[in-house]
Amino acid sequence: MKKEILSLKDLPKPLLPGYTGATRFGDFVFLAGQLATDLKTGKPMPVSVEEQAEIIFSRMKKALKACGSSIENIMKISIFVKDMKDFPKVAKVREKYLGKNPPASTAVQVAKLFYNLDVEIDAIAVIPKAKQSSV
């Protein structure tokens, strides 16, 4: 098995050289930290923290589907917020997408995110055996 760098149209291009938005290794897909940036311009989207989370989860859902997986197959998620008081708002969006049986999760308050956005989320998902194919 070898690591495969994925180029997915539903994820923005990496912000810096040497970064990638998604990789695959065997049955696993690793989605790098996602921000609410415009897919075409890469510029930040000046929207509320809830809308930022909505954009991120929606993109993750599409990206995982393109890999033969789904948002229901996320095994681990990390959420980074600038202010922990915003976490309940993000958690509501997380529940909308991940349901009442969420994956292992981490939530961390950080000093700053790219573009001074409010939330960044990364995830690890599994590709079910029946759906495995080359992306």
C-alpha cells in the first residue's frame, strides 16, 4: 500500500506549498483542515461561524462521496475554534451532518486560524470494502 494524494474538486486548493487537501491510504481517507474559503478564489467567506461550519461539512460530505465513502463513515474529527463559546454553534451543525452517533471527536480553542476565520475542521474516514476503487 502507498499513500495517494487526492485532487478533489469539492475541496479548496491548499493554502501553502507542501500541503494537500486529502490523502488516501488503504481503506482510509484523511481530509486536511478545511476552512470556509471560496473554491475558485481561495479567499475567505465572511459569514457566521455556523455558516462556516455548514460550508465545511457540506464540502467534506461531497469530497467523501467522491472517494467512495460518506460523511457517516467519518471515524475521527477535529474541530478548531477561535473562541470556545462558538463551539455549541458548530456542534449543532456537526450533529446535523453526523447525527446522534458521532465519531470520536476533539474540540480545541486556538489563538488564530488562516484568514482570521472562526472554525477549521479535519477528519479521517473509512471507505467501506464494497466501495473501494481508485479515485
